[in-house]
Amino acid sequence: MIMLLVDALIYLLLTLYIEAVAPGEYGVPKPWYFPVQLSYWCENSDYNPYFETVGQKTNVNSPDVYEAEPRNLPAGIQIKHLRKKYGSKEAVKDLTLNMYEGHITVLLGHNGAGKTTTMSMLTGMITPTSGTALVGGFDVRTDIHKVRESLGLCPQHNVLFEDLTVREHLYFFGKMKGLSGHALKAEIKKYISLLELEPKEHTESSKLSGGMQRKLAAGVALCGGSKIVMFDEPTSGLDPAARRALWDLLQTEKHGRTTLLTTHFMDEADLLGDRIAIMAGGELQCCGSSFFLKKKYGAGYRLIIVKGPDCNVDSVTSLLNEFIPKISVDQNIGSELSYLLSENQSSVFEAMLSKLEENKKKLGLLSYGVSLTTMEEVFMKVGKDTEISAPAEHQQTNGIDNVVHSSTFEVDDSSILPSGNKLTMPHYPLLKGSELLINQLIAMFMKKALYVWRTWYITLIQILMPSLFLILTIVIVKTWQTIPDLPPLKMDLKAYGKIFTPIEVKNEHLRNVSLIYKDLTGGIVLNETTKMSDYILRQASYCLF
């Protein structure tokens, strides 16, 4: 019993050690010698070798594209020279960024810009190649378990228990974050009300709509008083009303928290973001408030004109040239015409728009208006400046678009909409019947051939392994015979000891046959009887008594 307990203790310690140094695909491994580190046993130690090392490096953030950071707010997340490399591909390059308590920091970027990779490193899902980050005052490399104690996460894809109800989800995660009693009940009631999920309070998550599941995932991240909250595209799949409700919730709940949010909706970033950071190619391109970025990257104002059927674009441009020399058309698509207006030319806007109003019918204009630079324009400008272009092998092309090459299919803005209301696209004839079947078979064979060519080592193994095993089996059989040839087996009854054979003798002829049988077999004792049934019953009585 004692040995079993000792074995169980040894295996428990071994399991905990292996889990710490080799957590698998997701998790931050500790060094193999972590049990002898002072920081492991003294968790309150202020010494942090990782952060001290990277903190000595120079901050490369230029004030031209990085707005001055607030000095009166504590930084809930401090990223220092964070890098992540997959083979030869560097997904995140020397990222340095601070996110502040009470602020919603929005992380923008194209697909593959490094947003999700950055968030995965901050939550301890993957290990940084170099650099580090402090989340809630704890290092993601050395104290990830402490980071997770105050962390709320709403991932891009819902992570919910199918068989738990809305209330049970909030109860479970509230318990996991340390709430109990009346505080837990109040927290559940609060978020069910804020998320407007009262009618679905006792409904299992698998029976909720996609939008309601997203709202529940956001509530799970916020409940329990999480000081650090991260949202990866929280409003994807929500209708406009639900999006607005979630925006209001995030604005209300941001106080006392450090909130990181990624999104593809520019209006969402503009509305929610106290600070907006834009990444491209794994690098941080700029960071600041919406106003700062619009002022830095925006083109000022945009004059948008809705054309009538008899509109003359050259006449409109000539009229505007009287007030703004060298003005040119920015976009002329469909019935919409737009011009970029510089901010330093705002003094002539009143006179120019008055003149435009006077000649509105003459120029064939239906309406016009002036708008400020949008976050979408800022985002596109940053992407254009950094010349982001995906490698050919990573570009997403689907279906029939694959046969159209950019060098052979060019679109002229003036010819796209000759009638002003229809988009003309080339027509491709589609195969049908047996021709379609043959074409599909050819495509499948081509796919298989490409797969075999690109994974030649797997094909080689599939061909060689059966032959190698067959050859190995033959060699073993021929050379390693461990069973020697046995002598011939003599077929007699001597091996069975003394044997009794009852024979029913009714005449002299049968007696002679029994004697011949005895001579042939050898070692047989014959019990002669006149009636076989009496003999069997007698022998049975001997066995019983």
C-alpha cells in the first residue's frame, strides 16, 4: 500500500514537471531547470530577467506616427520587442506597444498582419521567439498562470459548452474567476441584463443563434471582474442592433480594465478605440487616437457628388479649379464622383459650395456633400504606404478567378460602367454532362499528381515499406530458425500409463479378437464382461463411492 502511494506521488510530480516543460502545441514551456529557480519559489520577486533584458533596448517608436502616451494612466499591457518566427517567416517583428487601463486599444491589420499571433502570445497560447510582455504586471514567459487569473478572453470562434445554459456559463466562469455567494448571483444577473439575454437565460448554448452566442462569449470574458480583457472580432455575425448594444456594453465596462480588441469594421474601431494600433507585415506601423491618425494619414476632406444622366465631369472639374487650382478627380465610379480637398483649403469651401449649388442643374448634379477622412481611408493609406503584398503561394483565389491573370485582364474605370448603372464582366461558358464529368476527373487526377509530386517522400514510403517488410520477413525465416526439427512421433498408448479396455465377450471368436488387440497395443489390461451396460454401471458406482 505504501509503495503504491509512493508510486502515485512520483508519477504525479513527473506529470506536473512534464506538463510545465512540454505543454504541447498551446502553452508557454518553462525551462527544464525551473524547479531550482528562485523566481519559481518566490513569485513576488520583482526581478524579471526577460523584461529587464528587453527593456534595455531602445524604443523604436517614432513620434511622427506614434501619439504621445498618457502619463496619468497605468499600463495594463506592456509589450517589449516581441517577436514570433515560424521557420523563415517572421509573423511578428519587434513589436513594442503599451495598452492602458480604462482604454480600449484597437488592433487593426490586414489578414496575416500578425494580430491573432500577437494576441495568442499575450494569452500564453504560443511562446514568443524573443522579447516579452507584461500583462497585468506579470510576464507572459514566466508567470502565465498569474496572467490568466485576471484575464478575460473572447476568441474569434466561440468557445462554449454546448449543454450548458446561458446562466450556467456565467455561473461556471464566475466561479472559475473567484466569485461566490451573493456577488456571483449579482454578476450573473447583471450580465444577463446587459447582454439582453433574459428570454434565453435557461437555454442551452447550442440552441442559441450565432449572434447570441457571440454576446454570451463576450459576457464570459467580462464577468468575474477581469482586469485584462481581449476580444478577437467580438461583433462578427451580429446584426446592427446587437453590434450597437455590444459597443455600449464595452464602453460601459472599459473603466478599470485594460481592453484589447481586434476588428475588421472601421466604424467600430473609430467609435470604440481610445487608441488604435495598425499592424502590417508583422510590424506596428502607427498608433494613436482616431483624431491623430486621421490628421496624420487622412487627405483632409472629400467632396462627394452624385451625378445625373447628363453630368459633364470636365465642367464640374473646371468650376472647382476656379477655387482650388490643380484639383483632379479622385474617383469616378458609377453615379458617384469624388474629389479630395486639402485641410488648408477650407477657407474657400463656402464660396466653392455656393457656386456649385448655383450651377447644380446646369452641371447635371443630383446632390453633393463634404465628409471627413474615414478610418477606412487611413487604414488603406497605411497599407499602401507599407506596400503590403501577399506571396503568390498565399494569395486567396477561388473558382473561376484562377484563370484570369492580371496581365491579360485589365479594367478601365471609364469602361466599367458605360451605362452608368451596370457592371460588365466577361462571360465564361460552362461544361455540362459527360464533358463536365471528364473535366472533373482530369482535375482530380491532376490534383492527385500534384499531391504525389509535392509529397514524394510519403509516396516513396508507401511503395518501399511493404517490400522492405516482406524482405525482412523472408530473411528472418531463412536465417533465424529457432525451432529445431522434432523426431518422429511413435503412435502408441504407452505414453498414457495403465489403460483399461472393457470388451464385451459373447463367444470365443470375440475373445480371440480381444487378445490380438492386446498384443498389438501393448500395456492394455482387458476386462472381459458379458454385458457392457452392467460393467459401465458398476464402474460408475465405484467412482461415486
